[in-house]
Amino acid sequence: MHKEIFSRTQEIAVENLTAGYGDEVIIENISFKIEGPALVQILGPNGAGKTTLLKAILGLIQPMQGRVVINGVDVTGRPEKAGLFVGYVPQLAIAEFSKYPITAWELVESSLLMHKKKWPRLFTRIEDRRRVEEALTTVGLPREFWKENIWHLSGGQRQRVLIARALVHDPPILVMDEPFSAVDPAGRIDLVQVIAELSKRKLVISTCHDPELLLSYTNTIILLNRKVFKIGKPEELLRIEEMKEIYGEAAILMHNHIHICDFHA
């Protein structure tokens, strides 16, 4: 088996990365290295290139220049390589299923079965069940919902299932694009705790339009707005002068707290 699958290293190096679509450059000449376990937030307005950056990290797009190295392996434009290390929760992923009748258990199990096809060693059926149970337990989905159709679940419960789907093969790195976008306010508080716990043992990368939700658990902030890129600790970057460079007049200071008037559907 590929020995890197078992690596518990949690490191992403982005080197001189320029990426976009067609002839349009979205992000330009970005370089950084992040290591886990940690929680990294990527912040920026709509159209800033956050999802483009995530797709480049995941090998889902071929950059115009530069490369992405995960745990010492060049995964540039190679999603099958990146997938050995990274679990991915895409933005508004629930729309992919479009009312397709599938239970929470079946969705998570299907993800595990797809990953098994990539690995020379096959798990036993008992091991499969253990991994699915562990993933659903980790995200805090009550057992009575495991065999429910995902469309009978709340937005917050569905998002837990999608995170479990990304976790079931136990990747050392987890990437989430707007994990709170389909979750009601009460569900967001519970989901914050799930993500915070995961960041204690994995490198968790998340885009988010409300940095306050995860701020208490965040180790590193990436500010991105196309050609403007900054990386540092929250106390270094979550300052009004830094945020205005990214968000413009949408960033305002109220009672010593920064608010971002960047509405996101």
C-alpha cells in the first residue's frame, strides 16, 4: 500500500501559485506553508478566490504556475494524490444529491467504498461498519438519524453527515468550503464544537463569511482578495486596517469588534 496513506503528517506547502479559469487569473503568486493539528480560516469577500485556492490545493484544477505539496507529495493537478491525505466538504454540497433517496449511513459508507477502490488492502465488512459508525459518532449525529433519508434531516444534521463523509477514510487534513452556509444559527453553535474538536488532531482548513464563529479556536488566518494575500495569527490580521484592505468599506469597526457586511446567499 502507498505508505503515505498512513502518514500522520499534516502539512501543506503552496509554492508560487497562480490559478484561474481560462485566461482569467483569480489568485496570483501565492506562497505559504501550514501545518497541523490546527484550524486555519480563509477569509475574503465573494469572488476573492477562496474556492479557487481550495480547488488548487485539492488538485481539482491545474494551476497556471506553481505547485502544491501535501505531506511531501506533489499533488498539483492530481486529485487522486491529494485525496489520499485530504477530506473535502464542498460548499452547498447537499445540492449535489437533489432529493436523491439515500440515508445518512449509505452516503458515508459509499464514500468509504470509493476510497477502498484506491487502496490495495481491502477492509473487512466489520471494519467498514466500524469506520462509518466512528465517523457519524465523531460529528455528533444521533444514532436514531443514521438510517434516515438525508432529506428528512435538518440543514445542520445534513452538514454533519457531509463532514462524516469526508472523515470516514480518516484523512489527516480536512478542507471545508463555507461549512455553515446551510445551517441555522442554533445548529452553527453545535457545528463549531465539532470542527474545534477535529482541529485538535487534524489540520482543518475552512472558508467562512463569519470569522467570529471559529475565532476562539483559530490558529492561522489567511486573508485573500485575488492578488491581495496575507497570512498570520488572528491577532495580527483581524485589525480594521488589514480587513479594509481585503473587504474595503464592507469592513466596519463597531464597539471594538470588526463586522463584515458581506452578505452571502
